[in-house]
Amino acid sequence: MTTHSPAEQRAYTVKQALGAVPLSRSCLYVEMAAGRLRSFKVGKRRLIAVADFDAWLAARRDAGTTAGAGAR
């Protein structure tokens, strides 16, 4: 198994993603359920690829919307 330093982390848990943005857990799950934030499961654990998280964050910034409000 290859281990990565935190600077090379490839995926976040939901808890780690929440540490990066000031949102509620439920708000993040709304974004995932709506398909705006891609995620995947490994066993029972839900993960978000760092690249997908960054793309979601950039899309929200560029759209000027808040999480859960959807693009307009």
C-alpha cells in the first residue's frame, strides 16, 4: 500500500472536506445528492477526490452561488 503525505492526499473524507469549507455536514450531503459534488464509497466510507472537491469549489465560486442553492 502506498502512503501519501497530507500535501499529496488524493481523497478527503466528508469530515476532512468540512474542515476546508465553512458548511454544515448536511449542506455537503445535499451537494453530493444533487450531483454537484462527486463522491464515491469505499466500503462504508464516503470519499471525495481532491480534484473533484477543488472543481466543485471553483464552480461554486464562479457561479456566485452558495452550496445547496444550485446554479442559476
